[in-house]
Amino acid sequence: MNMMTRGREFGRKEEGGQEPRDEKTIQQELKDTLDKVKGFAENFEKKAKEGEDVSREAKNNADEALTKLTELRGEMTELAQKLDQRGGGDDEMEHKSLGQKVGASDEFKSYLDSGCTGTMRLEVKAVTSDPASAGPLIQPARQPGIVELPRQRPRIRDLLTPGRTTSNSVEYAKQVTRTNNADVVAEGAQKPESDYAWEVDSAPVRTIAHWVPASRQAMDDIPQLESLIDGELRYGLDDAEDAELLLGDGTGQHLEGLYTVASAYADPIGYADPTRIDQLRLAVLQVELADYAPDGMVLHPSAWTSIELTKTTDGAYVFANPLGIAGPVLWGRPVVPTKRIGSGNFMVGAFRMAGQIFDRMETEVRISDQDRDNFIKNMLTVRAEKRLALAIRRPAALVKGALVDLPAAA
């Protein structure tokens, strides 16, 4: 014989024909029992302090209340489990069964009002994925994460010497004249005089900033949205900074960019019919003849690809190794690919000697509801900004030019 005790089934009568109690009734009884147990505890504590003994009857009453409390807690747990199994959420109940729909239909109500005479005709539509049919029951499978747009990592900053400032501009002394007349001198003869001259130049601190609006609900409900917006805003600043460091024209609030002040490329040795690879080596020579040591190149990604794909007559790659994992390097100098420079241009230089970045304020992201009518609309303004100056001390250390055309395909 199966001696397992069977619990009460939610929605059916209990043993003895009694209706099961609802959640509100059980909660009220649980509260009353808790108050009773609390009263017993306070009474026992008071008598213990006064040195009085607790009567056996009081102890029995307390034991009964504690037993009742345990039963009520078990009943609440059972009720919660049954509600959960039935999916007792409001959203679930919105999807009515066929019987519920028949009972709630106007046709059925009219049939009852007429004394159930004659025959009732109720049209039951075909069950399809149409929104008016079973469509609401079909829930799309939501994949975690957000698919972001591609990013290109700005790296012009990496070529320059880093620095910091606490002012709104950076002044520096720039050498403008060097006439070196050092020579051997006979005993008693006058020594030759050299000529050096400097002038003071300044680099103003500029601000790069942008912002986006976002609703407070979206920021609260999507955990990764705040970090995503933060990352997007930071990337946007870096991308704009990349453009300013390279191409800024120095007017208005723009920085003076490296490409803007670089010297024009001029073949120093008159090399005949140079390729793009030859041309970049000649630009390195031009910088070296200006007494600087080139430490990098800037090319468009497509221009760099055309160089990597250069092959010998038997099909072997000249510079690239398809199996290699080393970064882009040409003539011993690292290559920085960036679309900002344009597909037909290049720049070679001693970047760390030529320029220095002075950060006044590193990237800062702030969120505020104190913007226009944000407070009453439950909106937030997310702002990102940075402040920096670019001091280009030695423009002659930079050479820019246009790449020669690629040979026509055979």
C-alpha cells in the first residue's frame, strides 16, 4: 500500500469537502500567528528578567503557535509553487483558451439571454501565425549581446611623444636657424662663429566633444547599454582626434595636423621610374638628409595592401609573408594604416622628434538629467570630451606626398 501523503491540489477541494483557502486568507493567518509568537517571546523574556517561571500552559500555547506557523509557511510555499506551475502571470492569462473565448463571446451571451432556443452558430477561425490568431503565442528567440558597427582603431597618437599640461596652451622654443661653422683652427687664429636662433611658438589646447540622448528606462533595463554608449562615445572622440592630429588645418578650434605642416616629397637622388616601394624609401632618405631618423610611415590600408601583394616574376611575395604574424613594417619602419590620409597619399617622418601631444584632460564621459527638459521627460544626456594640444616642433622631420600610380594589369 502506498503510504505517501498526498498534498492538496491547488484549485480543488480539500479533504472533507472544504474549499482551499486563497493566498490572502493564508497571509492574514500567517500574520496573526507571527504576532502571537512574538507576544509569547516578549512575555517569556519579561518573566525571565523578573525571575518568574513560565507556566506549562503558556509553554504549550507557544509550542502550538510555532507548529501552526510552520504549517502556514509550508502552505504558502505549496501555493506559490502551484501558481508558478500554472504560469499565473497576468501576461499568460491574456491568451484565453477556446472555451474561455466561447464563454466570453457576444454570440454565446445572446444565446443565453434568448433562453437557449434554436441553434447557436459560432465561427472558429483557423489557427495560424497571423497576429489575430496564434501569432501572439509565437515568441522570437532573442540572442544575447548587441551587434556593433565595425571600428577602425586610430593609431596616429601612438606615433607621437606623449605629454601632459595643466594650462590652456603650451609654449615652446623652436630652433629656426642653424649655421654650423665649426672647423679646424690654427694656433693663434680667430675661431669661426656659428649662428643659431630660436623663436617661441605655442600650441593651444583644443576640446573635442560630442553627446547623445538616452532614456533613463533604456539605461536601467539594458545592463550593457551604458557601457556600450560609453565605448561608442570614446571611440568617436578617438576617431575625431585621429583626424585632427593628421589633417587639422590650425584654423578656428582645429589642431594643426602633421600632414598639414609636413614638407613636400622631392626625390633627393632623381631615381628613375620608382615604384611605390621605391618612393617610400626615397622619402625615408629625404628625412635622413634633413638630419632626422625616420621612425614610421602612414598609408591608406588599400595602399599598404598593394605593397604587401607585390610579387616577383615567379609569384613569390617580396615583402609579405602570408603565414607571418608580425605587424606591418616596410624598410625597417612600422606602417600605420589609416583611411584618414586618403588612398593616394603617404607620409614618412621622425614622428617622435617632430611632435608631442599634451593632454589637458583625458577622455571624460558624464551622464546628467540636468539638460533642457530632461528631468520631466526622464531622459539623460551622455557627454564625452577630451582636451589636448599638439606641438609640432620640427616640421622638417615629416615628408608627405602622392603615391605613384600602380602599373596597369597585363
